[in-house]
Amino acid sequence: MRSILALLRKDLLNELRHREVLSLLVGLAILVALILAIGINGAFISPEAVRKLYPALIWVVSVLICTISIGKSFEYEAAGQAIDGVLLRLDQVWQLFLAKVISNYAVVAVGHFTAMLMLALFFDVPLTVFSVPMVVVALLVLWGYAALATLISALTVRSSLRSMLLPLLLLPLLFPLLFGAIELSSVIMLGSSPQGVSHWLALVIGLDLLYSVCGLLLFEHAVRD
């Protein structure tokens, strides 16, 4: 536990000191939301149609900006092969995985809620979208995203093409989680039929557990090989 807290503290202090990922996330969230707003408003789509699109838009934008930014997850450790030194000092490699997941989770949560806010402002969607159920769904989905993205980042950390490989490997594996997130968000926001909500929620929770367990089991092989 002490090792996890030390690693987590190191990651968060690095991010607060340099603010590279957070600045990139917030900047991308504003830019992508603005581009979408200009394009959709220019197409004269009705406000009601925009409201129906909003649940899908927030997750597409969130995954886009977070995937671009998550590539920096192991940037400090990858520099000068410092990750080998980190691994030598750890009794259990899963501690590094868990610390990385938590730090990535915090960062992508900032990006996601920034994207939600920007899209709501640009599309004139009531800020009631930040209801407790929407926030709970977002937090559940983002944990699964952080766990999977951390594992894939570890797989690509030693590759010179990691910025290209990360989205190519991550997005197909992320699809079922993203689909469940859109379905749950649509039901909550649009007040459509709640039929099947339990199935989508079970899918999201199940994928969270699957990605987390796979990460714990495979992370050591990913970073050492």
C-alpha cells in the first residue's frame, strides 16, 4: 500500500508540476466541442435533435481527447529507460499498475467532465446533465477506460510507434464499454424506456472488472517484455 501511494504521489506531483496532460486535455475538450458546435449549428440541426445526440457526443469526444492524452502516461518512465529502475524497486509490479490506473483515472475524469461542460454550454444543453446518475455512470465507465488504457500504454511504451499503436489497440477493445456508456447516458438524459438498463449497467461493471483483472495479471509481462 505504501508503494502504491508513493507512486501515485509521484505521478500526481509530476502532472501538477508540468501540467502537460491536463493542459492538453482541457484544450482539446474546448477545441473539439467548439468545432462540433460550429458544424452542427451550421447544419441547422434542431435543438431537440442536438439533445438526443449529446450522450453520444460526450463519449466520442471524451474517448478522443483522453486517448490522445493518455499516451503520455508512461512518458516519464520511458525516458532513458527509467521504467526498468522503477520495476527493480518494486516487490510487486501490480503496484505500479494500480498507481497508474488511479492517476490516469483522475486525469481522464477531468477531461471527461470538461468535455461534458463545454458541449453543454455550446449546445445550450441544461446543466442538469451533471445529475448524480450521469456522474456515477461516467465514473464507472472511466475506471474501465483507465484500466484498459494503462495496460495498452504499458504494451506500447517501448515502441517508437506508441502514439500510433495506442489508439489502434485501445479503441477496438474499448468499443463494448463505450457502447454501454452511450446507452446508459441516453436513458438517463433523455428519459427513455429504462428497459434493459440493468443489463447495460451489468455490462459496464463486468467490463470494469475484466479490464482491471487483465491489467493486474498481464501488466508485468507488458512492461518487461
